[in-house]
Amino acid sequence: MNKELLVIKKRYNLKEEEFNFILTSVFDRKLYQIYLSEKLPKNKIKKIINICERKKTEIPLPYLLKKAYFLDLELYIEKGVFIPRAETELLISLLENYNQEKIKYILDIGVGTGNLTIALARLFKKALVIGTDISKKALKVATKNVEKYSLSNQIKLYHADLFYFPNYQKYFNHFDLIVSNPPYINEKDYKNLPKAVKNYEDKRALYGGEDGLLIIKRILKEGKIFLSPKGKIVLEIDNNHPIKIYEYAKELYSSFIFVNSLTKKIRFAIIS
Ligand SMILES: C[S@@+](CC[C@H](N)C(=O)[O-])C[C@H]1O[C@@H](n2cnc3c(N)ncnc32)[C@H](O)[C@@H]1O
């Protein structure tokens, strides 16, 4: 194993996965190839040290490296835009057995880096995917990622509050899927978030009001008119939300399916 790398890793006391993340972003090569190289270019070693130095400040690595990963996507990211979480990847798996031919219109609310938007467009190749975000920075970043994956014809992004992009009325009764990983953290949990999250990620991406349900309730209430007759709303939610969501929306919808994440906590809702 490359000795220089071992020394750096030890000096900065980084977690295995953090150090590996830095290595793969700096070298653009497979990890084993990096570790097995006897000699590595000086400028790259300098870059690694530089990143490790900046990492001391708790800045999340994706912001330092301007790179984030979601499923098989490598995405551009800037400080302040929500870092895609591995847990959210499961949302896409939930949709994998849906009929590809029948899904024509999809809305992704709160695109962030565009991770879900892009994954949805790649899964449902015949669908038009509309994405909205309240954050201009998120839209700038998502636009870059959509261009990177050559999906500008299939994905339309808008700076908008939830559903209200220009001419939204045209899409009443249209969306086969309304997907969102909305801000859903409640007041109490928000106060206890780690500094690395609270100080660097946008509050609008995390905080869902006192009970965490502010945006979710709006999506459920205001979204009904946008759904196609067999359309579904697919949401990432908090483990404490299912009963409250059911109580709130039981007059509006007839089917509520709650799905666990890999950690066995409820993390998703499919509502129609
Ligand atoms: C938790 S992040 C999710 C980002 C990305 N979809 C993901 O799954 O990683 C929530 C996103 O919703 C956006 N957002 C918050 N309130 C919104 C609103 N009223 N309308 C549209 N987007 C909103 C935030 O700016 C943020 O990008």
C-alpha cells in the first residue's frame, strides 16, 4: 500500500470512507489502483493534503470536492445545496417495477442537485420530468447536472414554490408521479442537528416547520388537483410522520403505503 497515503490518513485521522472519497475524487481512478501505486504525482498529493487541511473545519466533503454521488450518478454540488443521502436512493428502487410505458408526466418537488430528477428521467425514459425548487442555487446546480447527463430535452427545471411554475394550470390532472424529498425535520430535531449539517446546508432544504409537516401537508393538499386519475404521490418522510399524514389526508386520498428504509424505520410514503 502507498506509504505516503497511509501517513496522510493517519495524520488527519480521517474515517476510512472519507479518505477514500477524497482519493477517488482527486485521482479519478479505482481505489485499489491508487493504493497500489508506488509513486503518486506530487501535485495530487498536495491536493489531498490541502483538502484534508480544509476538512478540519467540519465542511462536508462533497462541498470541498464539489462532487456528490447518488446511485450511479456523479453530481456537481456547491455549498448550500442539499447533499444527496444514500437513504433516498431507495425511493428510486420503489419505482423500478412501475410500468415504464404508462408514466408520462412526473413532477419532482425540491430538486436540490437534481439527483432524483435525473434518476427518474433515466428510469422513465418516455416521461417528461418537471422539477421545481425554491432555491436559485439548487436550480443552478441541478441545471448543470441535467446538462451533464444530456437530459435537457426530457427535464424542465423551474424556480418555483412547489407546483407553481409558469402555466402550471396546464398540468392539472396530469402527473402520474409527484415525487419529493421535502424538508421534513421538526423544530426540536433541527436544533439538535450536527453543526456540519446546520452550518453548511440550506435551512430551507431541511426544516419542515414545528412538526416537520409544513411542506408535506401542502404537497398533499395542493397536489391533488395535479395528479392524473391513477397518479401517486411518493414522498420521503420522517419515521414519526405516518399517522399524522394519514390523519391529515385520509379524506383526500384512499391509499396510504408506508415503506421502511434499510434501517427499518419508516422513510417513504406512497399515497394515491
Ligand atoms: C431535502 S432537499 C431534497 C433535495 C433532493 N431532491 C434530494 O432528494 O436529495 C429539499 C429541497 O426542497 C427545496 N424546497 C424547500 N421548500 C420548497 C418549496 N416551497 N418549493 C420548492 N422547493 C422547495 C429545498 O430548496 C431543497 O433543495
